[in-house]
Amino acid sequence: MTYGKLTQTTRDDLEVPTLLGPGATRAVAGVGRGFADGLASFGDLCAMTLDAVWLTGRAIARRRFPWREFVYQAWFLASVSVVPSILIAVPIALVIVIEVGSLANQIGATSFIGAVDAIGTVREIAPIVTALLLSGAGGSAMCSDLGARTIRDEIAALEVMGIDPIERLVAPRVLATVVVAVLLNGIVAFAGIISGYVAAVTILGSTAGGFLGSFSIFAQPSDIIESEIKAVIFAVIAASVASYKGLRVKRGPAGVGEAVNQSVVITGVVLFLVNLLVTDIFLVIVPPRIV
């Protein structure tokens, strides 16, 4: 018996029947491929984000940054996000203040309503509302625009001409989203604080001095710093995901619609996960003030 025959016979004799049927095996293989594809997409997204940040700094230093595209994108994002963000932030702040204030009235702690408004609105509501609006209104338009360019082979034409689409198209969009997010975050926080103050004084019967006193006692400069850092991180995520999905569009116009839906859903999920992580880190670095 030759070595080849011995090897084949041994493999056949030692073959162990699988516990899974053909359908289950295919399902497991499909899950594995999907997980691998997800990891590859995540790596490509991170690489594109780092490239966009690096190319933005290099283009500004070399004075070839596309400022016209940046101004256009910033104006568009501001025009579609400012009013909806305020209209969403005001009711959310009102609900939080009314719910917490009603409980505070029952236990005789109405003076802490201002502290709740300061922490909840500035740290959490403002950056989350800003990011969701920029992702839903601005990010979807950004993804559809880049997707339409992709299916019309405009991205391929840029590459043929030696123009980097990341530097020419993605970098100004990411920077515009960051600038608008920082400014919009402050506007949303201010609107939420004012609406909470009005609700506490007019609806809950709290005093203006008590609200402002607890606000000034518990509010810290680190609160607005945390809020703005969150806004920057969320803006980079929203712009990067929208740009990545737009540049990876397949299957023509139908693929553009799918890419827009995927970008909005992925951004929303990632935002809340990153918000949890950033909040925990800041609570460790800057503990809450104890009075």
C-alpha cells in the first residue's frame, strides 16, 4: 500500500459525522462570512476616517483645501439642522424637567431641578440631538450625493485624473459636519436650558433663584467641554459613515437608497454606544461635584 492510499484510507476511516445538517452548516458559514465582512467594513471605515483627518490637515497646511466645498456643505448642514434640532431639544428638555420636577416636589427637593437640567441637557441631550439630526438630515443627503456620484462613475473619473476623492469630497464634508456640530450643540444646549427654566418656574412653581442656584452649584466647566467633545466625535462618526456608504454603493439607484438607510441606522446605533463609552470615561476623569 502506498503512502497516498494509506493517507486516504486513514482519512476515510477517521471521518467523524457532523452534528449539524446541511442547512445549519450553511447558516453557520453564512454567519461567519457576515461577521468577517463586517470586520472588514469596520476596518475600511476606520482607515477612511483616519485618511480624511490626515488629508484635511495636510491640505490646509499646503493651502489646497477645497474651502468652497466646505462652505457649501456647512451652509447646507446648518440650514437643514438648526430649526429641527431646536424643535426636538425643547420638548425633550421640558419632559425631563417636568418628570423629574414632579418627583422632586413630592420629596421636597425642588431646588435640584436646575441641576438636573444642567446635567441632562448639556451633557446628554444636546450632543445626541445634534448628532441624530446631522446624521438623519445632513448625513442622508451626503450619502445620497456621494452614492449618485459613484454610480455615475464620477469617483472613478477623479481617481483616473489623479485626484484623491477622500481629500476632494470626504474631507470637506467631515470638517463641515464637525464645525456645524460644535456650533449647533451650543444652540441646542442653550434652548434646552431656557425651556427647562421656563417649565420649572411656570409649571412646577419653582423659584427662579432656586433653579439658577442649583444650576450654578452643580454645573461645571467640564460639562460643556464634555458636551462639545461628544459633538465632535459624533460628527466625525456621522460624516464618515455617510461618506463610506456613499462611496461603496452598488446595484445602481436602488443601492443608493439602501446605502442611505444603512448609514442612518448604523450611525444611530454607534452613536449611543460611543456615548455610553465617552460618558463613562468622563465620569472617571471628572467625577460629579458633591455639595
